Amino acid sequence: MSTAVIDPCQLSGTVRVPPSKSMAHRTIIAAALAGTEEPEGVGDSRDIQATRTCLAALRAPGAGLPELDCGESGSTLRFLVPLSMALRGGGRFTGRGRLMERPLGPYETLFQTRGADWSLEGSTLTVRGKLPAGRYELPGDVSSQFVTGLLLALPLAEGESEIVLTSPLESADYVDLTLEVLEWHGIRIGRARDRFTVPGGQTYRPCRMTVPGDWSQGAVWYAADFLDHRVKIEGLDETSAQADRRIAAYYWRLARPGDRELDVSQCPDLAPALGAMAALARGNTRLTGAGRLRLKESDRLSAIAETIRRLGGQAREEADSLVIRGVDRLEGGERVDSRGDHRIAMMAAVLATRCRRPVSILQMECVDKSYPEFWNDFTKLGGKLHVL
């Protein structure tokens, strides 16, 4: 593992954000089910590589359960568990990091009650059983990825199905992305408030499309611009259904002096970028609806607060929120443990540019999970980076 040492510096220039990882996962899966080539511009992050490799294993001829290496990608795992049941009667899933520690309970309960075998041993999950049509009840406040996984797979089942949410759906915009991709590929889904009706026996149709830019990755450059850098961001569609487009509105709320409260329940991936902005904003910022951040690649609530404090800022974590008191300047001169979390590493890099002394960021390679070109873009904008 390498360490990035960042000196105080001024960033300036234009950056084009990478393709939306959320859209890329969905469009790659839909294209594979339609029997066509993957769409243009899906990018080559580690998470996308994982989905691509797993789809190839699912489509490969042969008997027995396919071996599916999901890397550290929660989307890959949760999207493909029901699809593996629909296509191959299950699969053997492996993962790294905290992947298998992240919640899978809703699937375990749903599929075991329908006769599937479910076994999680260490970093290997084995699922055996056919995906049946029927009524699926699940909570909406754990992860919208469970809903997406079922929406992708149930159109292939025999007979009509219904997905019923037993609690309010968080990250609802991500489900909207799924419905949009399904519609483009000829899949019909009925929606009425807390439930989705899914006719069975449907066929995915080919669709020509290009994956738009990623608002989640664009958020880190919004943070840089907020911190008095001159960064122009290209490749973002303001009409996109991506939840993280909220960064534009939150930017201006943070720019106004005084205290503010920002709800991240529908856009949890924005929390690190918002934390970087809040660290030097005027007033106090409370990020609410953030409990699920503890279940990401790291405990992000803890990681954000620790990063800000190590660099000389003021932040404290609560059960499901984060309180940040803006300061005039950051001292730096410390080592930041990214905890192998791509968004923490990028947040720390942007904050390091505004510290008085150099900052070291451990495990700098973790950005490859979602944004392999991050460090190249950072240095092209004028970032002063040394690698140990």
C-alpha cells in the first residue's frame, strides 16, 4: 500500500467526472440480460470490473454454481444474488474488505422462507435455490440495493410478483435509476407508493445508451471549489435522476453563514464531500439521516469525524448524525488513515490542500474502487502530490 503526501496548494482548471458508477452497474446488467454489448462509457473502476466479471461467470456455460467474485462492491453483490437465482439457481459469492459484513439480512430472510439454502462462512456466501415469483416484503431503510436486485431479477421469474416496502424507502432516487434503465430495456414495472408490481416472463431488449457523469464523484470537486479552488466541472447532467445531484443545492446552503442541517438519508455518499466543506464553512453543520454510513466500506461517520479532527477541525459523531463546527483554518501535519475507503481518501486529499502543513493519506490506492483517475486529475489541477 502507498501513502500520498499532499502539500498545501491551489487547484485550478477543468475536470471531467467519470461515468456514473450507479448507472454503469445497472446498464451493464441490463445489456447482459439483453444479450448485447455493454454501453459506452461505463468506466473501469474496481466495482464495475467486479460486476463485469460476475456477469461473465453467470453467462458462462456449465453445470453447478458459478463462482462470483464481488471484490468490495456492495452493488455487485446485492444486485446479483437474486439474478444468480433466476439464471443459475444460485451462486457462490466471495468478497473482500468489509463486504460480507454489510447487511444481507433482508435477502436471507426472503429467500430462506422460500426454500433457498443460504450459507455465509467467512468471506464466502453460498446461495442455492430458484427465484420464485410472489410477494416480497422488505424494509426500505437498510439499502435500496435490495429493491433494485429484486426489480432486476423478478421480471425473469414465472408469474407476477409484488415488492412491498415495510418502512420508508431511503435512497429512493437510486430505485428511480433502476426503473429508468428497466424501462429503456423494455421491462414493465407497476409502481404505487410503497409497492412495485412486476409481471413475470419478460424479456430484456437491446438499448443504445451512454452512461452519464457521476454526481457522487463530482461532489469532491464541488468541495474543492467551495474551499476557494477554481475548479470547473464537466460531464454532469443537471436533469439526472442521480440522488447526489443534491450537492449543488447543499453547496449554496453551506455557503451562507450560520447553522444548517443537511439530510443525507437519500444521498449518503455525499457525506464525505459535505464534511470537507463544512469543516471550513462559517457556522455549525449537522448531517442527519446518516446512520447507514456506518455500514459502508468503513464506518464513514467515524472516519469523517476523525479525518476532520486530525487535520485540526472540529467534528463529533452521534448515533446517526455528524456535527461539524467550521473553523477558519486547518493545521494539517498529520497522517490520515483512509481505512481503505475511497471517499474518505478523496475527502482528505481536498482538505489537505487547505492545511498549513503537509498531510499524509494512507492506502491511497483505494480510490480505484470508484475513481481510478482521481490522483491524475488531482495533479492536473495543480495538486502537489508525493507518493511514498
